[in-house]
Amino acid sequence: MDKKLLNILVCPLCKGPLVYLDEAQELVCRADRLAFPIRGDIPVMLEDEARKLAADEYGQAAVGQLVPRSPAPGMISPTGRPATF
């Protein structure tokens, strides 16, 4: 997967960060609990093509490789402060 592309991709629904799971070939949005497939090195960022994460899979996405990128404008961290990545 192209690192430059991973740096600019966000969830198409919430515009939040994605977790890249290399072995599963998926980009996961933890906020929406969706896994977007990667087919032939091309991310399929369509809600209809995304797989809903099961409750037991949700925690597994946290161990994936986080996709580094700048936070979206106005994004707030869980502490209530502006997000910094």
C-alpha cells in the first residue's frame, strides 16, 4: 500500500483517522466500526463495500499500524483538548 496515499485517506463518513491492517488488507475506522477493503492496492472507500466490525474485532483494530496524518480542523481529543497527532 502506498504510504503517501495512506497519509491523506480518511474515513469517508466521519472524516476520522484510519488504521491500516496489512494482513487483512483493510483500512479500519474505529469511530464508525467499519473496515474498508483494499483490492489490488486500491482502497475501496465506499460505505456499501465496507464490512461492519464485530464487537470482538473492534479492539483488534487498535493494534494495527496507525496511519500518520494531520488531524482534521476542529478535531477534539478524548480529553477535550484540540487533537494533536
